[in-house]
Amino acid sequence: MSGDTTKFYDYKSSTSSNVTIPKRVAKMLNWEHKDEINIVVKTLKIEDSQYTGLFLFKKEKS
């Protein structure tokens, strides 16, 4: 399984952390500055491997 590489930042002086999303990926997804992005933790089994990761999405407005 492959994908774009990004970084995880853990700031000791804060109760939150950051994952950097490349701007071209955000643009492909039509994400804009300060959009509310939802997050779900999922485990996927692909062939003989198991991956735990994040699914990030912006809810579509009806």
C-alpha cells in the first residue's frame, strides 16, 4: 500500500497535534481554509496485511 508522505507533529506544550496534508491533495478534495474535516479511525485488511489509519472527510452540504 502506498500514498503521499506527510509528517505528524506532536507539540509538548499543547494538548493537540498536527498532520500536514499536502495542498494539492486538499485542492483535489475541494477542502478550503478552516473547513470542518471529520476523522474516523479504521483498520483495513488488504491481502495478508493489516493497516490501521485515519479516514478524513468533509461532509457534503445538501
